[in-house]
Amino acid sequence: MKYEMGAWRHLVTALYVGVVLLPTAAAAHTGVHYFSHDESFVSWFLHPILGLDHLVAMMAVGFWAAYVGGRALIVVPLVFVGMMIVGAAFGANGFHLPVADQTIAASLVVFGLMICMLVKLPVGVAAAIAGLFSTFHGYAHGTEIPDLAQPLPYGAGFIFATVLLLALGVAIRVAGRQSIPDMVVRGTGATVAIFGVLTAIGPL
């Protein structure tokens, strides 16, 4: 399959904007504040859902994967989940990933711009981008594991929630493939990118 050079130009633009935002990005991991004492599966299932940065990013990834289409519809979400688990393992074992919160904020801008500019990339490139950012999302969750008495329900909860959010993003795009005009798709991406900018500016 041939991809227009314009798509690569859009990719570079999206990554550039995300990188520019890194120095000014504030704490993006909003979900941590909601459940500090309850370690049940349900609480940690809700953890990424009530953390707006994670919720928006995961739905955006699913939506974009479905927009790219083909094998990306399955491969990109799978890579996102897999690398998120790797990132969680880094955080749980004391590895330090610099500018993690800033990168989470930047991921919202990047995925939002990908959707807004209707970018389609080869599945390997799309998966690599998703995997890179998901590592930081997972790391943010994983840093909390050492402080928990029951890490297994925590891990199972946020992984299950992530899978559902990705699937929801895919389902929205697939269901509206014929009925959602490009203008609405662009608007959706712009909204995600704006949210990323606001998250970078400071906690919402």
C-alpha cells in the first residue's frame, strides 16, 4: 500500500508539537488522586477511566487505529496494551523514565493531531508511536504498585479498563465509518489535541 508523503509531513508536525510541549507540560496523571485507599479491582478499573488524560488518550488511540484501518485496527491497540504493561513493570521495579507526565500530555497532542489531520501510516510505524507513548502511560500506573498491598487487582483493573477504552475508540470509528464526515473526525482530533495542550499547561 502506498502512503502519500503528506502523511509523513503531518507525522513530523504532530511529533514536533508534542516535543515542543514537553518542557512546559505539568502533571498529566490525573487519575491517581481518586482511589488512594481502596485497592479493589473495581477501584483500579475506574482509575484510568476517571483519569481524563488516560481515558482520552486510549480512546483516541483506538479511534486512530480504526481510522488507519487494516491490520492497524488490531495491531496498534495490542501493542499499546503490551507496551503499557512493560511501562508498568518499569515503574513497579524502580526504573526511572524522565519527563513521564510531560510525555503523557504530549501523547494527547500527537494522537489528536494525527486524527485531526487524517494521518494514515504503515501499521508498523503507527504501532511504534502508540507503543512509545503507552510505555509512559503504563509507567505512571506502575509507580504506584510498590505502595500497594494488593498489586494484582490493581494491575488487572487498569489493564482491563485500558482494553475496554481502546475497544470503545475502535468501535466508535468503525460504527461511524460511513456516517461520520471527515469534518467531524477532524473536529474530534482537534478536541483531543486541545485537551492535551490544556493538560500540558496545568492540571485540569
